Amino acid sequence: MAAEMERRRRRRLAQWSGAASWKTLPKWSKQVRVSSVQDIGPLDDGFSWRKYGQKDILGAKYPRAYFRCTHRHTQGCHASKQVQRADADPLLFDVVYQGNHTCLQSRSTSRPAAEQQQQPPHEQNGGVSVAFIKPAKDEAGLVHEAPFSFNSTAHDGGAAGALLHGGCGVVTTAASMPSPFVSMATSDCVYDQLGGGSMAGVRNVPDVEFATEAAKSSMADDIDFIFSLDDDADFLDKYPGYF
DNA sequence: CCTATTTGACCGTA
DNA sequence: TACGGTCAAATAGG
């Protein structure tokens, strides 16, 4: 009966989520450092996220939180992310994004700039690309991402600044390497909070988690930095002004 | 009233 | 079989 149908539905969903098309979604990670434990509140990147789950991770001190775009159903936006806090450094958050936003967030009223960082590293393409260093996969499979190395040549400095805004202290390091970059500009992450463009702000983020080295590396295997040109192109089409 | 979060069960994968 | 990811009922908050 109802329960049975429920079951079937779940199954379908599960399959769907495991479908190739899904795994094709671009996936990238970054680390965000906050200045103080209390600052974790606004760990917001300008998008509206809806938390749909939290899990304790093996060996991890903190649980991992799962988020999906608030407009998943209304606009079919399948962007999602998961956040985890490093047990060793509570101020460090590991964020894994998956999929680009296809939704029109609160473009008009609030600052769309935040979108930038949502973009997975894109290689060619004059302007944008610079933001990310060639995602060189090392043994661990993790990607080294340069924080603020984008020489926003073709763009107004504003964009660059905006980019920073969300990416405060953003650094991605190999699981094994002791995050050499982390120190830089991380201190004053100014989350000039997004204008409450979209409905209820999503300034949550109380619970984050952290992953063990093991978890990281295994996850890394999955990270295949796919430069889904199509997605990007599409995005750029919608937000031509950002780049 | 509505939407977002919490929480434990569920399910696929390793 | 254990782990990690997701769902949805119950709950919280406006």
C-alpha cells in the first residue's frame, strides 16, 4: 500500500541519484576557515541551501551535513554541497560542492557575485579560469586550488572582490599535505551576508563535520574535476555579467 | 499557515 | 555487513 509505494519511489530515486548523469555533475571542494567558532553562523556562500541530512562519519569527530539547493523542486536545481568541520581545527570547514546552480537565485536584489565560487574550475576561457589553479590531482587525488590567485584581468575588480567574499580563506589541499596555504588571507573572511534575496535566509551552519584522512582520500577518488563545459556555458549564458 | 531543520530509518555501494 | 548518502515524518520557527 502506501508504504510499499513509498518504497518503490525511494528506490527509483536512489537509482536516479546513482545514475551516470548524476555522477557527471561537476564536483569540487574547498576549505573555508572562519575567524572564530561563533562566526560559523554565516558560513554562507550566497546560495540558499536546504539541509537534508546529517551523518556521523567514521572516525570523524564531527558529523557531516548535507545540503541541496532550496530550489531543487521549484527550479530543478540540483546543486548540492556537504560541509564538514575538521576535528583538529574547528575553524576549518571542508566544503564539497556538487553540480552548478541552474536556478536563478536571488540574482537581482542580492549580490550574485557569490555565484562565482560555485563554478567548478574551468580551464580555458580567458577570464574565469584564472581563479583556479590547474586542478592538479596528486596521489591522494585531491586538488590543489589556489585561493586568490585570479588575476581578474578582463573583469572589474568588483567581481574579484566578490569572489573573495565567499571564498575567504579558501584553500584546498591534499589530504596528506599540511595545508601550507591555509594561513593567508583567511583571517578576515567578510561574509558581507547576502542580501536576503531569497526567502528565509540560510544562515544556518551550526553543524558541520569533518572527515578522516581515509574518508577524504576515498572521496577524492571520486572527485574527477570534470569541466562540464555545457553546464558552465549555460551558466555563463545566464549570468554574462559576472565574468 | 507555511517553510526549514531534525532525526532515524532506509538503500546502494564497497 | 558497515559506511555514507538520502528520504520523509515529526518538529521547530516565523
